[in-house]
Amino acid sequence: MSSISNNEIKRIRSLQQKKFRDESGLFVVEGEKMVAEALASAFSVESVYRKEEIGEEAMKKISSLSSPSPVLAVVRKPSDIAPDSVAELDRLIGKRGFYIGLDSIRDPGNLGTIIRIADWFGADAVFASADTVDIFNPKTVQATMGAIFRVKFHYVSLPMLSERILNASGKVYGTFLDGRNIYSRELETGDNSPVMVVTGNESEGISDQVGKLVSDRLFIPPFPSDRQGSESLNAAVATTITLAEFRRRIIKA
């Protein structure tokens, strides 16, 4: 059986905190499927730890899960996670594409689920405001179910990105309670110009700074339309419904 030093255990455990993930440029992945996804991806896997090699007690110490999985990996973050220039933003959006914008999403589970949704519906990239929860948070990583290794993700200034998309003759869509029925609106799908669909904060929605740059304010109506029920939808649920409608337009066309 291979041994693992106390310093190594301490280092891996420290990666449960954003401060140390930022300092080291590393994050943790747990589970056989997730580690296999990491190894098969373009991400750089620094080390892999297996319970059968280091022992159950050591695995419990380095795991963030209540029931530690058989395998854990330490993975390096992508170098382009936070592009900081207009030129880089223009390169990322190109002349066409279908993108998701996340404005101050704070719940790790919501973010992870939205990454899975982006993977399912084939979004070209996900762009998040700087105050969105860390994608490398252990809860977020687990919630992506491996999609983190397939979906391009960047922290950006959403107002700046929105302006670049509009300057490229693209569209910025957002979901609002006072928006117009998504099912009766004409929607651009990103085939001919860049398109971004923005999902807002779980409790406050899309910020005023981003909202003033939205080309078309969309509303997901309840059924029946005059029903007085829940006040709003969960951020991940709203993203799913919105992306499904955009993708339906491509199939219909």
C-alpha cells in the first residue's frame, strides 16, 4: 500500500477553500466517473489517489464527501479562466455562437447544474460575472457530473461582454418577470451572429447594469397564464426551459 504524507493530506484538504485553490491553481475531483472524465480531458491532472492504495482512513481525510469515493484527483485549472481584455473577449465569442451568461449565481449546486445543462444543449461557452460562485468549489464540481471538463467556462465582465456581442450585431437575451412571452418571440439562435442568454441571481434576478444591455427581455409564462402560483423559477430550471426553447427553434427551422 502506498503512503501519503501528512503535508500532502493537508495540502489536498486546503483545496476545499477558494483561497488555496486560487493560490495553487488546483482543484479536487472525486469519484471514478469524474476522475475518468478528467483524465480523458484536456485538463492537466497532477495526481490521482486511490483508496486501495492509500487506505480508507487517508481517503476520508482528503475527501470532502460524507462517503468518500474510491478515487480522488488533483487537477490544474485552465489558464484562460478569466480573460481580461477586449481582444480576448472578441476571440472567445467570434462571429457566431450560442452562449450562456450567468449574473451573480451564488449557489454551487445551481452553477454545477447549469454547467450540465450547457453541456446537454451544446452551448459554445458559459460566461459568468466575477461574483458568481467558484466553479471549482467541490459542490459545484460534483454537481457538473463531469460536464466541467467539456464546457468552456470563463469569468468575465458581463456588461463588457454584452457590449462586444451587440457590437458584433449579436443579441443578448435575459429572463425577467416583466419580459415578453418567450414562446411568441422571434429568437436568434447564434447561427449567424453571437447570441447570449443571461440567467440572473437566484433572488434578485439580472442586475441593472447587465439588464440595460439586454436586447430582448423574455418571460417564461406559468400555465395557465393567469395562475397565481410560485413567484419565480429556480435559476437552473429557468435556464433549462430557456435553452430548450432556443434549441427547439433550430430543430423546427
